[in-house]
Amino acid sequence: MPFTNVSAMITLRVPRILPTTEDNAMPKIALSLMVLLVATSVAIPQYATAQEWGGGLRLGTSIATLRGNSNTSFGYRATLAGGAGVSYRFNEYFGTRAEVMYVQRGGSTDNAIIGGVETGLTGDVTITYVDLPLLLTLDLPTRSSVIPNIFAGAAYASNVETLIVLRDETGAETSNSDNSIAGTDYLGIVGAGLAFNISGQRVVLEGRATIGLNNVRPTRPDAPLRNTSFLITAGLDF
């Protein structure tokens, strides 16, 4: 069955109208979070005793779905995530980290609804983003070589590509790119990790939840969908 974009796959298309007040507020919320993070980053160094620059690499998986109003029921799917960052430690506890992350989000379905009709087709929606997170970090030093840490922040996400793949009962696939998905998203982030000191090298295992604030299908302000993803990564800090 032919299809054109996520809006068509999810439910009937309606004429484009002006964004809702809620959607207009989302970038302002994200901007406020960014300003708060920057202000806190400026304030904390006044109490710093051991300032230090560093960097890090991360690679892992994004377990993602789409939440909101939809005729099609979306489940989670595991995709790729990875990137690099620059960090600045104010003291042994507090720091900040700026990252560039490649993250695939979206969702999967076992019964795509196209034009209001159940097709029985299974499929995946993959939205590929480049994320620019800004995080505040807190290490919790222990007497051992394992250091727990927590972090929180916000991110600007740029949509690089959206791909829809549908499969029939024989397993035959039909794929199509989709330019109806919003070009940007704003994310809230919260996470935690463990850092291991192995032969002088800091090895890190982390998990983070990223919650999308924007409606990813602006053509349907009456039935918004938003990103939700959980990133599990391993990496090195240096």
C-alpha cells in the first residue's frame, strides 16, 4: 500500500494550521533551561578548587518510541547512539559537559494505520538527529575506584533524516524518506553513570532519559507526537 509520510501512516492528514500555544512554549522552555545551565556553570566556579578540562567518547544504543495521540500504536525499538564531548570540572564534585551526539529515535509498530485503515503492515519510523546537549554533572566520590555520577541538562536536536520502513506478511519491505517531520526538537535530559578507574583510565557506563518537548509532526497540532528515548552508552573520559 503506498504511503507518503508519518502523518499519513499515523492518521488522516488535515490542513496545516498555526501551531498551538503549547507548541510555541516548548522552545521557550528549552531556552530557559539552557540559560539556567549557563548561569549555574558561571556561578559554580566561584567555589572551585581543582578546575580541569577534559573530553570523552560515548557509544551505545537508543531505545526509543513516540508518545502522544496516534491511531497507530508505537512500541520501543533499539537504534544507534554515540558521540563526543568536552567537559570542565570545577572541583572534585561539580562539572559541566557539552556534547555532540548522533542519536536515532522514532518507534515501531505491528499494525500501521494509513488513511484511517488498519493495514496489518509492520514497520519502523527512524528519525536521525544530531543532538547538542549541555549538561551539569555531579560526581559522588567514594573510597573505591568506582565513582557514581548524576547529570541533567537540555539539548537542541537537529533532524538529519526521517525514514519509514513498512513490511508485509512475506517480509517484503518498502522504504520512504519523510520531510514532514519537524526539523528540530528540544530535549530535557536526566541520567546517571558509573566511572571506573582502570589502570589510570576513566571508563564510563551511563544511562540517560531524553524527553522531547516539540511535536515531531507539525502538520497535526491537534494530535501531537513527541520523542522519548533512553540512551545506554559506554565510553572513555580523558
